[in-house]
Amino acid sequence: MNDEVKKKISLIDELMVEDINNLSINELEENISVLKMVIDKYSKKIKEKKLSQDKAESIFK
């Protein structure tokens, strides 16, 4: 049964093991650009969640 169950690999794990040796400079730069956009997206979500958390905590003070 364990053979039937595939372990879910996170996107981060996939990126860490990705073979980038055959990528061109342009492909590498494009990937960096996309990764920066993902980081910005995550950073914005963190800020939103912190604001929401701060508002919730202020109710109980």
C-alpha cells in the first residue's frame, strides 16, 4: 500500500532539487524574476495577516 501512496512534494522541495545546469542565462534570469514575484506575493500576504492579527489582538486588550 505504501507504494501506491506518493509523497506530496512541496514546490520548494522541487525547486531545491531541480537540475539547473542546462538552463540558459536568460532562463535563469526569468526564473529569478518569477521567484521575486512569488516572494513579493508571500510578503504581501504576511503583511495582511499581521494587520489582521493586530486588529484581532487589539480587541482583547
